[in-house]
Amino acid sequence: MTTADVLVIWTIPPSPEELTLAKEKVNPKTIWLVGCHQPEDTFERFIHTLTGLIKYVLIHENGIVSYEKLAAATAQRVSTVKFGVGWLVAKGMIETETGEDGEVTIKLGSSKNYPSLASRMQADIEFLLAETTAYRSYFRFAGKDTFFFLNSGYNTSMPFIEVAHTADWCLRVWSVDLPSLFAEAARGMYALAGVEIASQLIHEKEFSTEGPDTESLLVAFLSNLVYLMEYERMAFDQFSVQLKSDQVSARMKGTSIQSITKAIKAVTFHNLIILQSDRGYEVEIVFDV
């Protein structure tokens, strides 16, 4: 990529870093956001695509390529591609040699297999792909204004992360104030569930619910969204949240759902405490799945 007035984002980036890098290299005045998302970021699909690209490199490029080119062609992170190439090496399918210029020379393998190494690398790849799936899901639902502020720079990070949990899902969310914390918790929940939207037709919904404290209001707010996701097949990316001491009111805009990777059964109170921090407010939410 080189400096240009226009940047076209055809595929949803695999992580915030790639979006930031594209912005810095192109430095555009205008961004066209197309966002053609790949159907699925699965291990099998990724390896199939990567193997096909390596075959092309062996035949047409004398086996010489860079990880960056493979990452661009697979629409994945460089780190994911490096693990993918390493997995093919561990399976005995190819051999590689990295030059001082960063380019990789690929040759057909000796069929020498390292099953335990391949297994560990597959786990790493699946973890990275899961992160990419979550980011792409968040990208679709957060809305363009979350990522692009052409007059004041770019905000490309997700205000939530998945936290390791023994059985269920746990999400850590942060934001500058409580209303936006509620909205980001909703977007994070959609990302974890792997929600795929069905159309661009906009639906509007609003509701109010009561609770004895802010944590109870958050659970009630998210539980309403779980109900709408499960029974009305609707998800939302625009929120106007108003909070009182014992009530939350929400006006929302969203669209219909095409598919959900994993259904959320319930929003729990497990260790649920909203805390103030240097980022504003933070909370960890455990979902029963």
C-alpha cells in the first residue's frame, strides 16, 4: 500500500492492528467501507486457502514469498499466517527458509511429521482465528463512527476482551461512562455469540426495565437483548441508554439476524461488579452458554 487520497476497505480487517497500519500507510482523505466479510474464519478454511496459495507460489514464484503477502491474500494476520506455515512444516508438507530481507523460501517437505508440534500450533491458530472472528463481528455491529474519525484520528480497538473461564464465557468491558459501558457490553455479547446479520433493513426498538442497583440494570438490559436475539432474531448496533438509580431505558437501532454461532442462555450475576478505573468504568460479565 502507498499514500493515496482514497482507501477502500473491501474485507473487514482481521484485527485492529491491520486497520491502523492501512490508515498509516495510505493516509487517506476518504474511506470507502465495503466490508465483504469472509463466510467463516475456521481452521479448515484457513489451511485450505493457505495451502492453495503456497502451491501457486511454488509453481509461479519459485517458492519465494513474504508472510505479509500471504496475510493479505488470506485476509488474516501475519501472526496467524506464520503459525499456519509452521503447521504445514510440522505436518511434513513443506520446508521453509527465511532470508535476511524477510522473504520466505518454500520447498516441498520431506514428509517428516511432528504430531505434537502440529497439534499445539493448531490450537494457537484456532485461538487467533477466534479473535479475528470476534473483531470482525464487532466491526459489523459497532458502526463506522466507532472506527473512523477522519478529523481527529482513528479509534480501531475493541472496548472489550474475552476472559478465560472454566465453562462459560466471560467478557471484560470498559468505557468512559455507564451508558456507553452498557452499549459496549451489548456489542461484545454479539461478538462472542458470532452474530451474522441478514440485511441492512433498520429496525428500531425501545424498552425500560427496573433493578435495585447498576449491576442488576446491566443484567436486565443484556437479558432483554438476549431475548430479542433468540426469539425475534434481532441485533442492534446503535444505542441511546439512559440510566437512573433504579431504571434503565434504551432506544436502539439494528437489523435482523442471519445466524448465531453459539446461543447465550443467560446473563449471570457471577462476580458481577462495575468498577471505576482510569478507563472510566469496567466490568466482567459471565454468560451461561
